[in-house]
Amino acid sequence: MFNPIQDKVVVKKIENEAQTLGGVIIPDTTQEGTRKAEVVAVGPGRVLENGQYMKPQVKVGDMIVYPKLGNILEHKGTEYYIVREIDILTIINKGE
């Protein structure tokens, strides 16, 4: 579906529904500067000064947190974001 170049990563946003201890749902729009997403495509990696590629740390299927930036791409009614791997803040371990 997508073939990102260099260190680009295509992600599909996961709606953040945080809940307070009292059960109040906090909408995504009020949460501070980050988003959760699932990685759907990964480029071959960043090109180093010596011309070699630095292999990406993320892979398809990873859940990640990234800052609210990136280019929006709409495909078949779904919004995807294109971000640079260096901008990804963390990989979320499954089951946590």
C-alpha cells in the first residue's frame, strides 16, 4: 500500500481515550502534544554520510508515540501520518 523512502514511517493514529480515576473520559483534543499510532509502513532507513543506510528501529505493527506533527495522507477514507523515524518518541511494548 505505502512505500516510504529513507527514514520515513507511515502510521495510523490510534484514538487516545484517557480516563480519570473517576471514569471521566478525556478527549484526544485536550491531551498534550503527543499521539499514539500503529506503524503501517517503514522506509529502508536513514542515509548516513558514508552512503550506507542506518536500519530503522521500528517495524510494521509497532505501537508508537509521536509528537503532533507530520504530513497527513488520506487513503480510502482513512487518515495516515508520515513522520520521520527520528521524531518518534517511543515504541510501546505490547501488553502494557
